[in-house]
Amino acid sequence: MTTTTPTRTAVRRRYLLCPPTYFAVEYSINPWMDPSRPVDAVAALRQWGALCATLRELGHRVETLAPRPRLPDMVFTANGAAVVGGRALIARFRHPQRAPESGFHQAWFSRAGYRPTRAGLPSEGQGDFLPVGARILAGSGPRTSAAAHREAEQVLGRPVVSLALTDPRFYHLDTALAVLSEDQIMYYPPAFSAQSNHVLHLLFPRAILATDADAVALGLNAVSDGLHVILPEAARALTARLHAEGFKPLPLDLPELLKAGGGPKCCALELHPAGGGERQ
Ligand code: ARG
């Protein structure tokens, strides 16, 4: 039997990033955050700069959101809004420490020509809402409520598939699942309820499954343009699987930001366009 590796195509994308100028771990709102562990802000900026440079080298457009003092998690722009098909649903953060970020996202999206809607229910943007093909995969758990999925469906205008997150280490969908292309994903089954595993298996029978080691390295917090996949270097099994599936993995470590529970994906909010994007 011969197996052929699928041909993968990069699509030029637009991302919103925010420099970690005021980055720190001053509170703990997820199990990764330990405020007693020192953080090197200069190193964080340098590592973030490498992410920006990589996205630009791949031909993507990088927009920036101005950082604000006293908002140390603002670097994680993907949590500030769910953006699908040119529509934006601004986050309502679960924790008061992050709540003021929403206003800055709202202002940015208004200035950029969107008509952003502010979420009425707790929901944390692309952290928990990932478009794939004609659908949106949505996580419910410590941050986004299941009721917020219905709100997102109305605002974003696409069917939402609800997935329940069950392990506090994987508190956003983008810590446990990554969209690789219009029809392929990778995920960590133990992070989801039995029912959600069933749904994922039905929708994506050929998905790439992450090992424990991949998942605890936050290997699923990956940015894919359909061909190149930026992910933490320690996610070795995932990297090998991506190669075998015709993707081009690009290892990139953000060790300072990992101390806050974040990786490449949560630093890059994809401004998912109304059309299909530009093939390269
Ligand atoms: N400290 C941030 C928080 O807990 C990290 C967010 C990272 N985002 C992500 N999608 N993993 O909100």
C-alpha cells in the first residue's frame, strides 16, 4: 500500500501582535503562572521579536496593538477578540486583571474598520474560538462559558462546535488544539471530555494527536499558515508528525512568555478575513 503525503499550501495572513513591553507574572490565573519565579522582560521582548520576524519572513502582515502599563498579559492578543470572516467579537475576560484589555481591542478594531461587538458573556477571543473551514471550534472551560458559544455563533455568523476542556492546565482551546489547514487539526485528547473527543474524532478522523510531552511543552499553541507551523521546539513528536504530514514545522521558543502560560499562538491574533485569504 502506498501512502501519499498531502500537498500543503500557505495562505498569506494578517496578525495582530502586541509587544511584551510591560510583560510580567504578577498574579496567577492559570496553573503555569508562579509570581515568585523571576521573569526577564528584556528576554521576553527579544523572543517576541523573533516571532514577529518569522511571521514577516513568511510573507504575513503584522499589525501592532500598543502595549499598556499594568496590563502584563496584553502580549497575548489572541485572547482579546474572536475574529472570523471579517467579524470581531471582543472578549469579556473572566479575570478582573485582564478585563481592561478589552477596551483597547475594541478601539483598535473600530479604528481598523471593523464593527466589533463586545461579548456579553465570559469569552476569551481566539483563545477559545478557532475557525476551521466553514465552522468554528469553540472551547468551554475555565475561561469561556458554553453559553458564550451561542452568542459567538450569532455574532460571527458561522456554526460553532462546542468542545469541553477538562484539565486546568489546558485552560484555553488553543492550548489543547491547533488548526493546521482548512481540514486538518492537531489536538491533545486528554484535555477534552469524552463527548468532545467523540465529536473531534468524527469531524477529523485523520487529525494529528499530541503526546503528553508535546502538550506540556504547550506544543499545540501553534501558528499555522496552511504550510508552515510555528511551535515550541520541545514538542518533538508533534514536529516529526507535522513533517510526515507535509507541513513545515518551524520551532520557536518563547520561554519567558511560557511562564505566563502562553506560546506562539496566543501572541498572534489572526485577523481572519471575509474572503479566503491569498494563496502563496
Ligand atoms: N497569563 C495569560 C492568561 O492566563 C496567558 C494567556 C495565554 N493565552 C493562551 N491562549 N494560552 O490569561
